[in-house]
Amino acid sequence: MVVDEAVAATLREQSQDQVATFVASCAERMVQVFTGLCGDDPARSGDADFIVRVVEDLWNPGIPAESFQRYVVSLEGFQELEPSDEELVEVRGIYSFYSVLALRYAALYRSNADTEDALKCAHACLTSMGQLDQNLPGAEFFAQEAESQRRAIFAPLLGVLSAGLISQLREGDRTASRERLVAIKSRLAS
């Protein structure tokens, strides 16, 4: 697995609430990639709205596991996760796939608290950024994602007491997500 060994070891030792912050942060860094690539398609606007709602709920510690179980089932119905004999080669398809995959694993973690699902979420984010680096000379998205994951493992727990710190984390994640979308769109334009 591509996830940094120190990140993986720390996640395995953390509380469920700490890992919930980690997966919410990972999902936040991928959400704009999906909405930016698929949200302008009228047939996918409902999917984009759903993705945004799931990410919002990932940041809310009060959402029950049952809700996330339903989200996982819905995400598994997205076209990006449907079985196919064809390899993904189209830029839009590749990055929307990784966005949905990361979000699925984040929701799966919140539904069952299995840290291995959090690690799979992190792995999907890193793999996506590694592919982006391979296709954009001089890009450092993989290193940025790895650093974001190292920061997120020490982020505060979700909740009212840490709202200011969580807000700062989310804003950084949103900025990273926008930068990724701009880079991916530049690939689409070339």
C-alpha cells in the first residue's frame, strides 16, 4: 500500500473519532474533483449534490453509522464503480473514479469503524495524485497529499470544541481540492 507507514501505524492506534476526522479530510480534498468534472453534466447533477452532502456529513460526528451504510450502497451504484472490462483511460473518468472510490471508503469507515477502510481511502487519494504527477511534468500532488495525510492524523476530533481548528483544516483541504481540479482541467484542455 502507498500510505506512509507512520500514517498507517498512527491511524491504527487512534480513536474512532480521530480517524473520522482523517477520512473527512481525505474526502474533502477529492470532492471538488468530482463536482468539477461531473457537476456540469445535467445527468450527473444529482450525483454531485449527493457527493457534497456525504462530505458534509463526514464532518458531522452526530451522523449515525446507518446513514453512512446507505451512502455506501448509493455510491456503489455510481457509474464510476460499476464493473467493467474496459480500462479507464479518459482523464475525466479516471479522476472521477478515484473521487468516488475515496468517498466510498470514507463513508465505509464511518459505517463500520474499520481502520483498514480509512487506509484504503488514503490509498485511493495517493494513487490518484500519483497518476496526476505522472501526467503533469513538475507536479507534486502526491507529495502534497502525503503531507496533508500526515497533518490530518493529528487534527482535532470532530465536534463543537474543535470547530475553529476543523474549519482551518477544511479550508486547507478545499484549497488543495481546487488546485487538483485546475490541474486536471488543464490536462483535459491539452
